[in-house]
Amino acid sequence: MPPLNLFDKAINAIWRKYADDAGKSLIHLGAVGWFFSGLAQIVMIARNKNIDKNEKKFLIPQEISDCAINVGLYYTICQSIKKSGDKLLEKAYILPQKTFSVLSEYKNDSQKNITEMLEDEVKNFKYDIDGQKLKSNVSNFLDSAIKYLEQKLNNLPVTNPNTTFDKFVNAEEILPKLNLLKEAQKDFIKCKNGIGVLTAVLASVLSCNILTPVARNASANYFQRKLTQNKQTELYRQQIFCRTKLPHTFSGFNI
């Protein structure tokens, strides 16, 4: 197989980053689109010979401000709303039916809900492969459980064991549980992907059609006042110049 060129490597890296999170790709592409749109507007004003240089001194900063507002508000709002949706899923407040059913099997009577089960079970796993403490969420539980059962099934050295899954000791016990966990993980990723797209779209509508125009209008008003004040100052200076007294030399002329 021929080695991958830089373009192929870039495509593969992008795919790995966004394959399971289309909502993130929409947010990032939207922010990049806003940035280049603003950049094109700035370049157009700077290169336009029909616009007075004094006006450019105010129009260019205004466009830079608009670009910063567009990109900043869009990314901040979309990312915040998307993270809120992801958190509802990861903390098991919202789950697809298959994932809910599989996770419910590991909840005992002392645990009020799946969220408490996740907190207890993720603590049992303690660490991931890199030695970092795991956060209590659905993804970490499913990833760690699947990885652990695959190691046991294939008789590999077990890393990061969990007492809940230690009771599955042979292939007949491990394989059904492993398949159910993989199905639950697949449904969870699909659901998270869909929620991510939905929240990203709703957040972009909120940002682009409600909040960003208000902020841009405030910025435009500020620079418009600055431009008006500058023109008034220049006009006032011209009037003062015209009112300057004539030299005494001209006092001897009578008309």
C-alpha cells in the first residue's frame, strides 16, 4: 500500500476528529466561514479606491469588530449550548432506549438512578490507559467496560479491572454482555451525534438571527458616531481657518 500523502493524512485526521461528532464539525465550519467572510469584507474595503481614506480609518476597524463579534458570539453560544446537550446525555439524564436498558442492568437497589450507578462504577475503574482519572459519564463507563471485557475474552493482560465485571469469567458469560455493551455504545454515539447536530443548528439560529445582529448594531453605532464626530471636527477646523484675521498689510486697501 503506498504511503499516505499530506492531503490523505489531513482528511483522515479530520474524519477521526469529527466522525462521531457532526455537531462539532458544524460549529467549527460555521466559525471558519464567519471568519473568512469578515476577512473578505475587510480586504474589499481596504482595496476599494472609491472609498475615502478617512472613511477607511473607521470602516476597517468597524469590519474587524463585526468579524470578531460574528466569530466570537457564534462559537461561544453554539459551543455552550452543545456542551449542555452533551452533558445531559453523558450524565444519563437523556438516553436512547437501548443504552438505557443495558445500563439499567448494572444498577443495584442502593442506587437511585443510572447517574449514581455511573458514579460508582467509574470509580471502580479508577483510571484509563493513560493513567488519568476517569470522569463519571456514559462514554467512559462503556469504553472502559468494553475494553476490559475484550481483554478478558482474548486472554490479554487485564488493565484497570472492575469488580462488577470480574464475575464474568468465561466466553459464554462475557460475549453476550460485551455485545450488548457495544450495541448500547453504538446507539449512544448515534443519539449524541444527533443531539449535537440539533443543538448546533438551534444555537446557530439563536446566535446569527438574534444576538449577533444586536451586538453588531451596537458596534456599528459606535463607529458611526466616531465617523460623524470626526467629520464635524474637520468642518469646524475649516471654519476656524476661514475666520483667521487678514495680515495688517491688507488694512491699507479701501474698497
